[in-house]
Amino acid sequence: MRRGEKVKDILKQGGPRSGVVLSGWVRSVRDSKQVAFVMVNDGSCLESLQVVMDAALPSHADVVKAGTGAAVRVTGDLVPSQGGGQQWELKASCIEVVGSSDPSYPLQKKRHTFEFLRTIAHLRVRSNVFGAVFRVRNAASHAIHRFFQERGFLWVHTPIITGSDCEGAGEMFQVTTLELGNPPRTEEGKIDFAQDFFARQTSLTVSGQLEAETFALAFGDVYTFGPTFRAENSNTPRHASEFWMIEPEMAFFDLQDNVALATDFIKYMTAFVLEQCGGDIDFLEQWVEKGLRARLEQVVSSQFSVMTYTEAVERLAASGEKFEYPVKWGIDLQTEHERHLTEVLVKGPVFVIDYPKDIKAFYMKVNDDGRTVAAMDLLVPRIGEIIGGSQREHRLDVLLERIRGLGLREEDYWWYLDTRRFGTCPHAGFGLGFERAVMYLTGMSNIRDVIPYPRVPGTAEF
Ligand code: 4AD
Ligand code: MG
């Protein structure tokens, strides 16, 4: 099938020239007596190409009838546009209706709410906003691989089905083929997972970090980029049950190195998106977040602040702000605290480091004070936590003490503990929540609108 050129390339190359072929979907048809104007979009960029169709063309009536959303293939001459709004238009010599669209097509010209568009996630990708969002998402993915590959990192594909809980928070989706109504039982009456598919209890992974650490201790610098799952019942605009995470892990690396890498990483990704998706960013600026471009440019050029958890708590307490959840040393920072810190007190991205040991995962390195760990969360305006990471506890005795103290099953982590037995070294890493990054880059305010088919509590349509 000769489907021709992409709109993006047609506009880039320009004209005038003849014999241009374009395939795409009709966004709108404006029919007047002599000519009809058909806007055709192919998803390659925000712009649709205006096709001018003479009423004398044999397929004129078919095209007009085919309706918004129809698939068409056009051949014609690219000529300077006579109307305003676009530089070039395609003067059609032939238009073929490849697939017509029923009049019930729900994406008509008026503006729809994001809530409504979520109910037609299979069609919303043909709208301008979602076109822009998913092109930005794609560019950000590309940037991430480029960033790490340019620096010699190895991309490691950590397992999706796992027998260990990385975060130790018990927020795992179980994977089983046992008969739910009548599972086999042990003598004590417990479910007998030895008879399950994997001959043990398994779940969907919450993070690839533990496996990534074993690779870092062989390859030096590695990263994961894949889906992760959390069965936390948080119905918020920032939580999804299935989301993608990027988890770099570096050997012979400490917390400071980690902060520096995460900073370079965020800046690189942001600069890449600005460069590759300029038109989409301008569109999102107009319709989604005023000031988006300036904000992103500032991310690229500004310093990120670093502050200890202790200082953050002091500054929040001294701010005079009334929080729903009072601040005091030892609490886990809530979204309201994180946002106040980054939006009001710092007015930009801020790394909070050295959190209390008791609110963080078992694998984080215990600091010399014995009560904090070498953790780092990157907080950003509008979203709060976008990155969570740490230097890892590389000392076997301290790590064992933490695992036992938290009541985790040591035997589940035997292979992880081996890394501390055989050539352990200081190492560090972090996880960037990819959807939160895309929210940050696009200005979208709900995680459901930056992932193709969102999975959140109560919803797994499509
Ligand atoms: O802070 P988290 O839980 O850290 C980890 O999983 C570590 N193992 C990462 C590491 O050090 N390698 O999650 C990391 C990031 C968060 O900062 C957040 O951006 C995102 O993942 N995240 C979520 N994104 C969407 N929905 C959820 N339910 C999320 N939970 C975490
Ligand atoms: Mg976290």
C-alpha cells in the first residue's frame, strides 16, 4: 500500500510540489459550493494538513459523507495556502475514502472534558491534547534511553512476576492459578502455595530495584525501564495501579553522586522534549498549563535545591501553614507537605535527603547518626514526589538487622543478601515514576490522562 508521506515531513520539506500522497483521518470537513476543505491528521504532529477538494472531483460526495473520523488517502499538489492559518495546503487530484466513519463518532469539534475522554480512551488519542501528550511521552522515553545509553548504562529487563516485595509495603498484586473458591490447603489449613503455578507465592513486581542491584554489581551502571504494579488503594490524581518506572542503579556511587545523576537526567529529558516536541508544548501551554514552556526551560537552566528531611520539617513547621496532617519529625511527608515545600518554600525542584529510618524501606543505607537513612526524594511543583531513591545498605550485618527488625522473611532475600557477601560495594540508585514525569512535562494534572489505558482502583476498562 502506498500510504505516502507524513504530515510532519510534508510541512518540514514544504513546496510547491506535485504528486504528494497523504494518508490519515479526517478531523473536519467544511463544504462550500465549489470546494470542500478537509483537515487531515495522521498523528505525526499536532498540525492537520488542509486538503482542498474541488466539488467536481468524482469522490467529492463520498468524502463529504464519510464524516469526521474517516480514514482517507489523498493525492495532490502542495501549494501555498490562500487562506490564513496554514502555509501549505494540498490541492487534491484524488481522494479515496479508505474507511468511512459513522455519524455517532464521539469526537466532534467541540471541546470535551478529560473525564468524558477517559471513557473513550481508544478514541481520545485522535484528539489534539492526547496527540500532544503521547508524542511527549514517546519523546521522553527516547530521551531516557539516549541519556543512559550515551553514558554506557546497561538496560536490564527485570522480571514482572516476582517472589519478593522490594518496598516491603505489602502492596502487591498476587499472581496465582489456584482455584480461588477452593484452593489446596496445608495441614494447618493455610493455602498451599507449593501447589501453585510457580510452586510458591508470587506477585507482580512493585519495583525492579533488587534485581537491578545484582546487575549493577556486575555491570557497574544499569537501568530498568518497565511496568510496575501497586495494589495501594489510593484514588488520587497521582497514583496508578500500573505505572512505568525507570530505575538506574550505579556501583561505587554514593548519595551525592545519585543526586547529581538524577539532576542531569531530569534536565536532559526536559531539554530533549522541548527540542523534539516544541509544537506540542506550545499547544499544551495554550490549552493545559499557562507558563508551561517557561517552567520547563527553567528546569533545564536552574539549580535543584537539596535539603535534609530535618530541615524540611523545620521549615514546614515554621511556615505557619495549617496542614491537614500536622508536621513533626518522624512523619512521612504527605503530598500537602511536599507541595508546600516545593511550590511555596523552594519554588522549584528540591531533593529532600536523609529521611528517618523508620519510614523508609529496608535497603536504604543507615547514616552514622543511626536514625536516618541516605534516602533522596525529588519533589517538584504541582506533583510532589517524582523520584524516590537512596544509597543502598551495602553492609551485610546492618542489612540483616534491618530485614529482621522489619519482620521481613530473610529467606526471600537470600540472593539479594549474597551480593553483600560476594564483593559488596557502596552503590546507589533511584526510581523515576514515568507517568509523573510525563505529567510534569505536559502540565496534565491527572495521571489517568498520561497513560494510554489507566489502571486505577475500580477501573481496568480496555
Ligand atoms: O518511591 P518509590 O516507591 O521507590 C521505589 O520503588 C524504589 N525501589 C526506587 C529505587 O530506588 N530504585 O517509587 C519511585 C517512584 C516515585 O517517586 C513515584 O514517582 C513513582 O515511582 N510512583 C508512582 N507513580 C504512579 N503511581 C503510583 N502508585 C506510584 N508509586 C510510586
Ligand atoms: Mg517513594
